[in-house]
Amino acid sequence: MGEQSGGTQYLRRTPARRFVPSEADLGRWAHVEPLFRDLLERPVRSAEALEAWLVDASELAAALSEERSRRYVAMTQQTDDPDREAAYLQFVRDVQPRTEPLWFSVRRRYLNLRRRFPLPQDRYFVLDRDTHNAVELFREENVPLRVQETELEQRYQKVAGGWSVWFRGREYTVQQMARFLEEPDRATRQEAWEAVVRRRLEDKEVLEDLFDRLVALRHRMAQNAGFPDYRDYAFRALGRWDYTPEDCLAFHAAVERHVVPLLEALQERRRVQLGVDRLRPWDLEVDPLGQPPLRPFRDGQELARKALEVFRGVHPELGEQFRFLWDEGLLDLESRKGKAPGGYQATFDERRWPFLFMNAAGVASDVRTLVHESGHAFHTLAVRDEPLLSYRHAPTEFSEVASMGMEVLSLPHLDVFYPEEPDRRRARREFFEGVVRLLPWVATVDAFQHQLYAQPGHTRQERVQWWRGVFRRFRGKVDWSGYEEAEAYLWHRQLHLFLHPFYYIEYGVAQLGALQLWLRSREDYEEAVARYRAALRLGGSRPLRELFEAAGLRFGLGEDVVAPLARALAEELQALGSG
Ligand SMILES: [Zn+2]
């Protein structure tokens, strides 16, 4: 261990607090408020003092963020402990909302101070731009509208969270029902699929009503902020400085032209393998050859041990970093009773450590999940030396390159999980097929929203027609006949449309980056890894386009980027025997 911990000693060191008192209880407003007062009232008389002030503000933001993350992690690790839930809720209800208006004042003060004291332009370009943007978009009259929006969003979560069905004598959540879509018996799949669809359609009117109100509300917020429609507003609010709505439309067109044909080829192959005359919506998840699922590991220990080998293969230092996470108890991988479902990477912003949470069950998708989330974790560790919290987080379009990029960089090292060549090929094929399925779906969700918010006065009838149009444009050759209503309201299940409008294209942008990284890594693996790591170290301190360039990737959404990647995907799938 001596050798090991020596190599990762730097990960244990965290800059000491110099502003937030070490004994401060960040769950108590009485301890938090004076720190904000200090930031808002402390005299700042020089550029040096302003930089120190910025670091102090960052320290407070990181400490508050870590408090929230720790409570969140503790709650999800044991959901049957009411004390943990209460501690988390206390923080998000009593502390966090009170910080928001104060952060706004802190930002405004920064802009005022910034005008008086010169700071290096290049270093503060992103911070200045984003702070300016946040202050500029703020409208007092949008505060109550935002509260209404949150309430509607919570109603959606309640409705969707209540989706459970009785199936063959047992009750399942719709997430649990997914496993029946992998059943070799076609009648079982159809029955399971229909049960889920029927359940969702029961809430059709409720969700249509919710959505009408969300669109109207969002349109008003955009107009209050001086924008013609919510799309333009959302692009600014999401900080999309490097691409425009037109670039997204170009992405849709390029995906339709170059990726949908690949999707159709995969579907046709699947249809033939399944031996059916038409591919139906319940035929998409089952293994078309009727093989049992891959079993790449048995338990959490084995998953971690094998993942460690993979990361060592990518780069020895990433191996050490993963070992560090394991030693420090920053991995919670195995499914167990009382643990919340799903997987995430949380950041303890003050310690500058990641935390990985997932529910491994021994299947191939668990390997992909761990590799993906570890990419986020390496990103978090790469930016530890950056004093400004906002620069320790990259925009999603690039932070997903860190995670999706780690998925492609791990591909040559997966033999530890799949020692047999046929399994390895199958895992690779499933991975690349996943990419071919993802891009058209991203285009579908994104294209739909462009239409919705550009014409906020639309009727429900028009909305359904638009959805049908975009869905059919990208869905490939799947036969939905007889299920027209299910098709028309399929989008009700896509949480982002209700909760995170316009937030989805990020996954497409990042996937294009990750695929470029894959191609680069085939040319010169070490060089590709080195550029990837160099870009991770920049965190969010540079504009998005520069982050891509630092990684050796072209930033773009159009045909010039999509077409060559689609060609490479087609060749790879061909080589894997699924073209
Ligand atoms: Zn991710």
C-alpha cells in the first residue's frame, strides 16, 4: 500500500479553508448567512483583493455543494432510513432556496467590482461571460413563474413515478418491466409492452394538460426576459455560445441522412435474425439470436477489480486514481436492499472528490455504466487544482465527452471482462449499436422541441402531428400499426421534455466528440489519451469549442462532422458482422 498511496498522495490533499470557518454547520442558516453578508459587504479595494474575494465565494459555494451532495449520497445509500431523508430535505428546503437570491447579489457585486479592477481578460473570460449572462437574464417577474414551473415539473414526476403495472400476478414499476422486453418469447414481450403503454395512456390527458401549461409558462418567461420565444431564451439560459438553433437543425438533417440508414440496416438484420415478417416495438431489446445475457462479473468487488485493470490499460495514472476511489470508499457499486435505484457520479466539491453510485447486477450495461461514470470521476480529479468552483465543472457537451470518451478508450481493454473473443465482439457490437440508436433519438427529442417552442400557440392536435412527423423521420423501420395512439404520445415518457427543456442535444454533441476520440485512438492511442486528459484538466475554464480542440476534436454538429463518423460506424459494424 505504501507505494500505492505515495502515488496518489496528491489526491488526498485539499486546500485548507480560509474563509468558511472549520466549525461552521452548513445545514444551519445562522451559520451560512453571515458568510454571504461578508461577501456582499466586505470592502474590496484592489484587483488582488477581488481575486481573493472570488476564491472565498468559490469556497463557500463548494462547501454548500458538498454538504448537499453528502446528504444526498447518504440518503440514496439507505432510502429506508428516515433520518437521512430528513437531513437531505432539510438542506434543500431550508438552506438552498435562501442562498439563491444571495448568489444573485454576489454575482451582481462581482460585475460591479469587475468594472473597477482589471483582471486578466483571458483567465476570466468564461466567468465574466457566464456571470453577465445570468445577471442579464434575471427578471423579478419570472421568480413566481419559475416557482409555478417547478410545481408543474414535480407533478410530472409524481405522475410518472406512479407508473406501475400488474403483470402476470405481480406489480412492477415500468422500469422493472423493461426486463420482459428481453424475453425470447415474443408473446410475453408484446403483452409486457402493451401493459406499460396502456398504463401511460391512462395519464394522457393529465400530461397533455401539464404540458400545455408548461409551454405557456416558459413562453411568458422568455418574453419577460426580452426574447421572442422560449427557444432563443433557452439557448442563452443554457449558455450555448458555440452553437445555434440552425446548427441543431443541421444535426437533425445529418443524422437523418447518414445515421438513420445504419439504424435501418441494424433493424433489418434484427428482423431477419428474429425470423419475423415485421419488426414491432416490442422486438427491439431482445437478443436477436436468443443468446443468454453476457455475464461479465459476479459482484461489486469483481466489477471494481476488473475495471481497475481496464483503467490501468488506458493509462497507469487513471488506474491509480480508480484504486484511490476504491480505497477511500468512494465507490458504491452493488445493488442491495434499501439502496436507491439508478446510477450517478456525485462530486464532493470541497474535497474535490467524485463519488460513484450504481446498482450493479452483473450484466454488460453495468460495465458500460461504471466506465461512463468513471470518465466523469477522472474529470473531477483532473481539475482539483483549479481554485474557482465554476471552472471545476465543464459544460455538459464536454463533460459527456469525458464519460462517453472513456467508454471508447476502454474498448481495447475489455478482455478482462470478456476473455472469450465472441463475447468481446458481442459487447463491442452492442456498444456501437447503442450509438447508432442514440443519435436518432437525440435528434427526435431535439427536433420536436424546436417546433414546440417556436410555435407556442399550437393545439394539442398540431403537437401530436409534429411528434408523429419527427418520430417517423428518425425511428427507422419499426411497424407501429395498430398502436397509433401509443405512438402519438410516446414522448410523454421522456422526462427531459417536461423537466429539462432543450437539454438533450448535449448528448448528441458529446457523442460526436467521443466518436472522433475513438477514431483518433485507433490512429495513435497514447496521443489520443494524452490529449483527452489535457482537455479534462481545463475543466470549464475555456469556451466549449476550445475544450474540444484541446482534446484534438473538431467541434461541430453538421454533416461535415457526422458523415465521416457514420461511415466509420458502418465499417465497424460491418467488421463486427452486423452491418
Ligand atoms: Zn454522463
